[in-house]
Amino acid sequence: MFEALMSLLLAISFTSTFINEKLVEALKILPLREKEILRAYVEALLLYWGGLSNIFTFLPGMLLAVYFSTLGYLPIIQPLLGIISGFLVLSMSYSIGIAIGTFSSLVKKRKTLRFISAIAWLLVFVLLYSGSSLLRFITPMIGEELSGWIALIPFIGLLAAHRNILEGLFSTIVSLMIIYCSYKIALSKLKKLLTLEPKVSAIIPKAGFKVEKPAAKLRIKSRGFLVGFMVKDFKLLGREPRRLANVLYMLILPIMIFLPTLISKNPGEAPSFLLVMPSIIFGFFSGTIVSLLFYIESSGARVLYMLPLTRRKLALVKAAEAYLLALPGAAIILALNLYLAVEISQAIANTLFVVLASLTTSIAISSLTVWHLPEAPSDWTEASMSRFYRGMIYLAYYALLMVVTFVILFSIKNLLLAFAYTSIAYIAISMTLFLLCAKKKPI
């Protein structure tokens, strides 16, 4: 299911980028048929964007299944069922990803549909993650006969079809129906975006008098620079379902990853530093959303080059916006700790670590993003910084945080004292990057 989630995110991000970068317009100029454009899109998704790479994530599990089946721990047919189930899940993920990606590009003008698009991203994400948790739960039972309702679940029931024949057949049929429906929806939405001829509708004037509506009153609101800039960015974020869903992903993903582990075990029995780690990871994830707040500027970024705005000031504003988006997560972390009967001091420490990691990560990533912005007036998109370079920056910064955190938490047993030393280290790292990368010069 993790591979399915990655395939879904790849398909959604590629489709939205394919449309937002106006690659369709370039293809429409060429003497290409609609089928050839669709083929170019699919080949770019699988080969250029790395869609085929997710197939290799199945190999370790499949090789282990083959090895254990030769030893007699698993039935001989089990690896084959796993390959079929994995292929069906990947097909569904790509189809749903294309459908959601194209839908989010078609509904930018209506608030209700933009909200539905963002919710669809989250709903599919939650369903796939729930399926992954369920798969971990039933893995020990695959060699035995599954209970009736589990064997009927699409894609999962197929794994035990050799022992639950009727249930496995039903699961396979439902899985194929889901794939077919998602494929047809994705194809229709994609054709609508890649259509070669614009739709022209004849406008028939109606007889009678035309009553003109009074013009709406023009209202001008005056806000300070910081508040006005934040309101503008949050409105832009609300108009981009793809990026809004990405922000919500980064805020929800860490909580969903650690919540089952925290609930299944007694937190009071775990060492203090282990209870702190989910808070730090959440702070890191929430801090990295600051880069998305740069990309929502898109073509409007050209206007910022004409304003008396320095890169340092821009970095601080974007970091403040990301920090505000992360504050509800800190409240959720505190509530979860209190609900799980963690000591008050531990709960407060976990919340403080969320606030600290989120703030320092926001400043550091914002400074690094500002450093790589184009010098000449241009659009700000994901293409402004290479995906590989951006990923390496995230990994290096996260590794540095983890090393510093482990050294301090293992060396100092007093949690509050460890938080003080960790705060000094985090602030020193983020401020160093801020002073070096966020120069006090015009954009």
C-alpha cells in the first residue's frame, strides 16, 4: 500500500505539473492527434517522471515471498497472488491519481469544487494508509483462513484467494470494477484537458429588454504588509487544490504514522527521548511546507520583483506563514499526549519540541528556497529548483537534526535541560542558514 500511495502522489503531481507548466499548449501547436498526445503523456509519466520506479519497490517483498515459499513457510502460489494484487493496486493508484490531478486543474474557478478536490486528495490518502495498516494486521493470517469480511476487501482478499476461493473471486471482481471505473473517469478528464479543438457553443440572443444589474461596490481594504501578504498567500493556497492537499498531507502524515504505535503501546513505558521523536518529525514535516508557499506565487511572482522587498524579508514572511499552519498540529500533539495519559511535563516537552522544530525548519527551508530563486523576473514553480537538489537538501537538514537530537537526548537525561540545549542547537543551525542564504538584497 505504501507503493500505491507513492504511485498516487506521482500521478497527481505529474498531471498537475503537466497542466500548470502549459505543456499541453505546446503539444496542441504540433500536428498531433489526440491519441498521440495521450501516449506522450503516459510515456512522460512512466519514464520521465519516474512512474515505473515504483515497480521496483515490490521486488524485495516478492523475492522474500519466493524465498519463504521455497522453504515451505508460504504456499507456492502466494508470490504470484502478491504480484497480481500489486499490479492491480498500482493500476488503480495511477488511474485515481490522473483523475484527481486533472480534476484539480479543471475546477480552479469554483470554490466548492476546489474544496471537493482537496478533500478527495485527503480521502484517497486516508483510505490507502488505512489499507496499509490493515495489511500489516492481516499479514500473519495470510497463511491461514481469513475471516469472512477481511477476505472480501478489494485487492487485499486476493492475497488469500488460495484458501478463500469464493471470497477471493469476489475481491478480484470488485477490484477490477474499481480499476475500470477509475480508468474511465481518468481518461475522460484527461481527454477534456488535452482536447485539440476548443468547444464552441452558439449563443442565441433572447428577445425582449435586457435589464442591467447594478455594478458591485468596489471595496478596498488596507492592511499592514505582514497581514496583507499572509492573507494574499492563504487565498492563493485556497485556489490551488493540489498544493492545499500537499500542505494538509505534510501536517496529517506524521500524526497518522505514529498514532497507531502510540495507541497500541503504553507511552509511560517508553523512554522519554522516544516519545519526543514523533514531535520532532512532525515539526520537520510541517516546516518543509514553506517551499509550497513560494510555488503558489506562480506567474504572480513577477510582480514581487518590482516591489521594495528583500529576500530576507520574504524568507521571514513565508516562514511565519508555514509556522501558523503548523500551530494546530502542535495543539493536536498536546491533546494526544494528554489523552494517552502521558505525564504533564512530557506532554509539554513534546509540544515545545513541535513548536521548536517547526519554527527552525521553516526558517531554514525558507532561506534555502530564497537563495535559489531566479535573479530575473520569472515564474516560481517546482521547476525553479531541481527535485533532486531539493530532496538532497531536505535529507541533509533532517539528518543533521536527527544527529544533534540523538546526541543531546542520549547525553542529558533531564528532559527540560535537553530541550534547552536542543533549542540552542536548532536555532544556531537555522540562523546560520538564514544569515548565509537569505541575503538583504532585492528579490
